[in-house]
Amino acid sequence: MEAQVSQPGSTPTNLLMVKGSSRRAIKDRLTQAGVTLGGTMVFVALLLIFFYLLYVVKPIFDGAEVAPVSQISLGSDTAPALMVGGDEQNEVLYRAGTDGVVSFYRASSGSEIETNTIAIPEGASIVSSATSVPSEQRFAYGLSNGQLIIAGIDFTVTYPNNQRLITPKLRFPLGDQPLQVSEDGSGLNNLAFAYESDKMSFAYQSDDKTWFLTRKEGEENMMTEEVEWSSYRGVIADAPRNVDQQLMTPDQRQLMLRANNKLFVYDIRDAEAVRLLQVLELERSQAKVTQVSLLAGASSVLVSYDNGLVLQYFQVNGEKGRQYQQIREFKNKSAIAAMASEFYRKSFVTVSEQGELNLLYTTSQRKLLTETFDISNPVALGFTPRSNALVVEANNQLHLFSVDNTHPEVSWSAMWSKVWYEGYPEPQFVWQSTSGSDDFEAKLSLTPLAFGTMKAALYAMLFATPLAIAGAIYTAYFMSPKVRAVVKPTIEIMEALPTVILGFLAGLWLAPLIEDNLPGILVLLLLLPLSILVTAFAWYQLPGKWKQRLPEVYQELMLLPVIIFVGWFSFYISPTIELAFFGGDSRMFITNELGITFDQRNALVVGIAMGFAVIPTIFSIAEDAVFSVPRHLSNGSLALGATNWQTLTRVVLLTASPGIFSAVMMGLGRAVGETMIVLMATGNTAIMEWSVFEGMRTLAANIAVEMPESAIGSSHYRVLFLAAFVLFIFTFFFNTIAEVVRQRLRERYSSL
């Protein structure tokens, strides 16, 4: 045996092997470190997204805060307050008394800015006073001679020497001179009023206890441009004589008179023919009504009791038309002495005789705050225009409180449970974030959006899953390698097609096509699988020599002419079927005969369009899973006498089941998060109907539509982030389930 001798200047073989091994070890360590770092950064990024969403969402669930700011002492001889409030900046407070004295105060120092006294005609006196809804900051005095004075609070903002200066003043919509309302000169007792620039209404009780309604309507003269007023007067014949409180809605449609524990509601649209609409029994066991007031928007009535109970009523359609019905109740600890609502939102505040302040919100049915302050025996309450401050008159003092109540309309129950909104016949799930009205009742239910997300994903998966998995199985197991080399990349490249293109085609081409050919679509769904089975059976029955004429490589392509012909034939006979069975209009038949709403952009369109976007994802992963099954398993099964079908169903699919399941779950995650197709191919209506002929609104599409229009930091803005958080949880949940099931399937079938 000859010994190997190293040549001078050469490197020994074992030394080269050692150096190569060390290089590979370094590369392996670097690769492992890079993969670990990349995975860790992905995990950290997910955590950052998670916590950032929580950071943005958290404030909507915080409670309100009320804190005293200042207090202003009043004279001991001041008359009771009619209305209190302040300007938008909370720098100037005002107080209108029942004696016609209106005073303005500087909030910071408590100093009096000015005092105005309403000019009363000689020989007349104030016998009644009334306020309008808080947002108008308007009040009126009824005089003993049948005249009336309407006044309002106004603020002028100037910037002398670059310093903001707020100047308060009284405004008189009807001028300085009183308006004659009572024709016979009787006093305007128990006054209620509503004012618009072209119409005003006054309800009052005369000296002989008779109730009257006077309305004045103005029309501008086209020649002189002067407003000409027409006056109408009617008697409220069946009104109670002893009234504790009277209210008129700002739209001048309804008058409410409270007598003891009954509320009489009148229709005053026709001033000369006032009619009684409803009598509400407000009596509760061992409780007495303390106050009735209108919520912002004047669609709801709040009734407070001396046991701390507050009830909300609004009109609901019924057998007798629109009738007031009790909707909600709020329970407080102490008897309620005073109550006031915000200018535009559905929040209101109550104060007890002992000074317990409760801040509540009707839509979300939340008690936002309960706290006791030194404001016992309150006389009047009033929010400032931005609802970030509250003015309370109690114990001959004006108290100013700061109010932090940013997101009262949001609660867990309001987003996920049915809510009874104003004007709705019953509690419902509704998403409607904006409206043209300032006193709009926000409807921020996420349930219809989550439902729409699941509905869109379901119909997309019903369309995509069978096609993608069946195609993947055939491509990986039965298709010849030459055809597979063309088919697989072609389907995978479909994933690169922008979803905005699919959405555009679905909305502008596919939706009208389906609407015009509904019978053809139904026939296609029936004939296509039937024709494929018939073709397969016919091929099976053909003699062997005929089969050999078509190369085995291209046998699967023989179905293409059949599929094309069936598709053409289904659409060709669609008008004939529609005329014969559906009266020439299948859409009207579905709507009128079946009672099913039909939207052109519906779930069927979304399912088909989104299915095309999901198919490449499911197909690619499932095909790789089936193709990756070791050949020795299938060959062994075939060698033992099993058929190709038995081998596929009992060996190959079981082994590939973890990958197939992962493919389906990945496709579902893609469908849940899809935005552009759903945005462009549906009507984006937040409804909860499983019908394939109706649309939906998904979480992703809702975020895309409304996020650019939402005000940063608003409730709407934060709820949209909550929707993103819910969508994040959905996808995380599906991916987690997919991974858990995949691991269990792998453990179960790894021994095959």
C-alpha cells in the first residue's frame, strides 16, 4: 500500500475539507440568524400594529370627566333663571331671568360684563316665559297685554391687537317692538313658542284658562322684497286647564302639555284645526314627574321623576300611526331637580336636589358619569355650544364646569347589539356614520360590517374552493407534465392581476351581464357539471382505438370545446327561458313574485369576482401539497392493486391534507381582507341578509370609503380603527386555526 505524499506548495485534502466545513457552518449560522431576526421583526411588527390599534381605539371606551372651573355669585334679589349658558370658547357666561333681565359675566374673573333689561310696554308685565331648543339660544316673554317679545343670545368675536375679544349682545328677531299675539289683549300665560325666519307659532293660555294657538307665516313680496305676514289662530278645545309644563317642537308640528302625570300631544300643523294625537300616561308607582324636556333634534322626549328615574320616549309606527312609546330608562340614585340636553348630540345631564350630577347618553344607553358637587337646589342648567362646558345656577351662584365627554355615542352594546334608534320601528343593527343634520343620531354598529365581511368571504369561497382544489388535484396527480408546465404558471400568474381591475370588470361588465342573463346563469350552473360528467362517460365508452388517436398528453383539453359550447348555449337560450317562465323579466319576477330584493351589484357578482382573485392562492398551495406527496407512497399503493382513484382518496389526499387545509384557510384570509373588489362590485349597503341577490358592506371596504372623510380623533375615526382591529383579529384567528389544524393533520398522517 503506497503512502500519499503531499507535494511541496500544495494544501492537504483534509485541510481543504476543514476550511469548507467551517465556511458552510458560518453561512448556516448567518442564515439562521437572519431568518430568526426576520421572523422576530415580523412578530414585532404585528405586535406594534396590534398595540397601535388598541392605542387609537381605547379612548372611545373611556368615561366622561366633569370638573368645576369657576363660580360667580349673584345678588340675593335676582329672579329665578329662565336660561343659562355660555359662548363657544367658554369665556363669557349669560343668565336670562324670568323678570326680563339678561346678564353677561366673564367666566375667568366672575366680573359682570353688562346687564340688559327687556323693554316692557308701559302698563304691561311679564306673565310667562319660555325657551326654545338649546341650539337656538332663544327665549320669549309673554306679556299681560297679549304681546310677546322674542330675544336671543349672540356673540361677536373680534381680534384687536391680535387678542381675541368676545362681545355678547342680545338679538331681537322680530325687532325691538313687541309682537301682538292675542287679538283680544288677554295675557299670554303658560307660553310655548317656536320661531323660524318665515314661520312662527305661539301656544298660550288666556286669562280665562282657554288654550290658543297662533301662527304667523311670512312670504316675501317679489316686487317690494318685504315679508308679508299671514296670521292664523285656533282654539285647543280639549286641552287641560291646569298645565304644569308646555313644550313645542322646533319644526312647529307638535305641542305637548303636561298636566300632573299625563302628557297631551297635539298635532299643530294646521293652526286652525289642532287635534289631539296621543295622551301619554307618565305615572309610575310612588314616583312623580319633575320635568319633561326635548332631546337634541326634538325627536325624543325625556321624562324625569322624583325617584331618580329618567324615561326616553319617541314616536314609533304602529296600528294607530306614529305614537310615542317608551324606549329606554335610566336609573339614578336621587330625585332629579333639573335636566338639560346638549345642543346636537344625544347626551343629557341631570342634577338632584343634593347636587348629584349624572351625565348620560341615550343611544348607547350609557351612564357616563355620576358625581356629587356643591350645586344643591339647582335652578337651571345649560351646556355651551361645543358641549365641553356646563353652566349650573344653584344657591344664587353660577357654576361653570368643564366637561370632557368626547365619545359618548360608542359602547360595546351599541356596536354589537341591536339598538332602537329614533324613528325606527324596532331595534336594529345599523351602520350610518354621517348625515346632513347636526343633531344626527350616530349609528355605529359593527355587526352588519362583520356580517358583510363573512358573507362576501363565504360566497367567494363557495365559488373558489371547489374549482381551486379540484383543479389542483387534477393538475398535480392526473395531468401530464407537459400540460402541467403550462397550466400551473398560467393560474399562478392570475394572482398578479390587480384586484382593482377585477372589481372594475365586476361592477361595470359582470353585474349587468348577470342581471340581463339570470336564467342563463341558472342553466349554466346545471348544465356545466352535467355536461362534464356526460363527456367523461362518453369518453370512457369509446373504443380504445379511437382514444389512441388523441395523444394522451392532451386528453384533458378535450373538455374545452364542451365548456365553451355549454356557456354559449346557456346564454343563448336565456331570453327564451326568461320569456317562457318569468314573464320576460326575471328580475321583476324575483322581486314581485318571490319577494326577494334584487340589487344589480350583489353577492353573486362579488362571489364570482372575488373567487377569481382567491383561486390562484388556493390552487398554488394545494397543488404543491398534492404534488409533493412522495412517489413511493402512490407507487406502493398502485403496486398493491389499488386504482388511481383509490390511491388518490386514501393515500395522496390524506398525506396532502395539511397543505390543502392551509390553502383553503389562506384563501379565506385573502377573501376576508379583500377591499377593492367588494368596494366596486357591491352597493356597499350595510344590511344583514344572506340573499345572494343582495349586496353587503365589509369592514375593509368601509374603512376604505370612510377613513378619508373622518375627522381625526372623532368617534367615527376611532370606530374605523376598531373595525381595522376587528379585521386584524379575524385574519389572525383564521391563520391560527389553520396552523393548529395543519400541525395536527401532519402529526396524524406523517406515518403514511
